[in-house]
Amino acid sequence: MQLDEKWSFVAKKEKHCDWEADEGDLLKGEQWDFVALDPDSRLVLSACVGKRLTDNAVTLLDDVKRRLGGRVPELITSDEWAGYPEAIAQVFGQEVTPERTGKPGRPPGPRLVVPEELNYATVHKARAKGRVVSVVTRVVLGALAVVSALLGGKKVSTSYVERHNGTDRHRNARKGRKTYRFSKDYEAHEALTFFTLYSYNFCWPVRTLRQKIAPTKYRRRTPAMAAGLTDHVWKVSEWLAFPVCQQS
């Protein structure tokens, strides 16, 4: 699973916001898209829109855990944003109380311990004059040998979620960096963010996911098809009309 945050803003830039003088400014200024992506199927597992705070990363990972049925992902990669380690421990960690040592003093209290099967690695990109000049990776949780084995010898990266960020900026004009087409209202901003991110799963065929069925013929596939959630490319009308809550 790859994690990343995509910058955008609502109503006005962050430097013009004054949270103490106007509580309404909490929903204005910088609003980040926290995205969790499965690199194998390109499926957007979950998304959360809000300030770049650890609480929002926790909200994202809580939803991912729910969608995975409580399972712990084997590998998580992200940039070096400081909020992720705490969020990962809070969501996937298990409360463990160390045994008493028999020595004088207050016994240690319960603590959160991340499961051994979860590995977490980060990517740091150094830039000069707007260009990436070096990439440094670091294993934060787990062992380097295990991470390498899970990646099949490939390097630790966040390239798939970063590429998806570019696709989403193309599909959602409100996310353009230098444009007048920014969101004026938070609710509309959040709603369209979820619309483009989740419709991508079912309605947007990804070229690199296509399957060759003849020498010159390919079968288009969406992330949802690659993940085994459906067998065809959905129309937007079909996706919108699909009931959210299924009745048994």
C-alpha cells in the first residue's frame, strides 16, 4: 500500500486564513487529499480530505483497515511526512503490557506495538532547482530483507500513488496548481474529490492494466477489475445508480 498527500486549497490560500479570528477558516486554505493506493491493481483503497494533520492520517488508515476486514498490510510506503509512523502505530498497533521485571519502581504500563508482519518504508527526494537529484529510502518498521522480498527486488517507491495524483489533477480541475478554478466551498470540494477518486476505480480504464487477448487486441481494465471487484468497465451513470447499502 502506498500513501501520499496531494495539496489543494479552498476559497483562499493558507497565508490569508486566521483560525483564531474566524472559525470558518478551518475549512478554508490548504486542504490535503490523503490517499491510500494499492500499487498492484491501482485501486484507491481510501481517501480523506482535510488539513495535513495526524488525525486525518488516522482517519484514512482506520478506513483502510475496515475495508481490509481488519487485516494488516504487509508493506506500506510513503514520503517522510512525520505523521505517518504515529498514525500507523495507532491504527494497526496492538496494546501490549510488558511483564514485570521484579525490580523496584513503577511497573511499565501498556504500550502500542506494531505487528511483526507489517513493514513500513519511506522515500526521501532531494531537489535542486525544481528537479529531483537524489532519492534515499529507509526502512522504518520491519527488516530490509523482508521489504526487498515483498517488492521482488524492486526499489521502495511511491511512484504509483504519485502518478495517480497527476491523473486526478487532470480529471479534477479544482486540483490544478496555477488556476482560477479552485474550490470556493469545502463541502463541494470534498464531494468532487470523492467523486473523482472513487469513480476512477470503476470507470477509468488504466492503460498499463490492459490484458492482451490477441496479437493486436487488448482488453481494457479498470483498477476494480484488476482487484477482482467487477468484470467490466462501468459507465458513470451505472456507478452513480449503484446502491451504496446492499440488502440481503
